[in-house]
Amino acid sequence: MPIKQRPPATTKRVKKKSKSGITSTVSGVVIKAPERGKTVKGKVYATMTIDAESECRSAYPLRLVAFDIEAIELMMCKHGDKVTAIGSYGWFNGYQLSGARLIANVGGQ
């Protein structure tokens, strides 16, 4: 069995910085119905796409990704519903709001 060696004294150990706590609030109309899935580690998630509204630019597609209990709330939305969500904004194959939490869900047509 190999013996684990300690790093040399000159090596600095750097703590990994967590993601910044910047969250965004967006609202829009659901244009793609929610879909459920599982990660490689078995964590349940749900995704759906909304047509996000903005004062500064024209509407754009935004994917909402939610995990665990929030995923269940996301699955209750239907095509055409107006939703408002909070989450961490980022870019991954398009704009997305990760860890999304629904604030309001107003039934559509």
C-alpha cells in the first residue's frame, strides 16, 4: 500500500471560491413545457424555457433549471403560463437561470 506524502512546505493551499451570490429575478411566458431529468449522481432536476421580458432589450429565450422541491414546482407550469422566478444567472448552451425558484405562476390562456 503506497504511503501518502504531504505537499512541500513551499506550496500554498488556496481555498476554492464559491460562486458569487448574485441572483436575478426574471419573468416571462412559458414557451417550452417543463421536462424532468436526473443527473449522473441521481439528483432530480426540471427544465423549462420561458420568453423572458426585459426593459432594455427584446424578449429572449431563457431556460430555467430547478432541483429537488423547486423542480416539482416547475413541473406544475403549463405552456402559456406567465411565471416569475429567482435564480443564479449564467450561460450554458444558451442563457439559463440555475437553481430557479418560482415566485409567481399566473395561469395562461
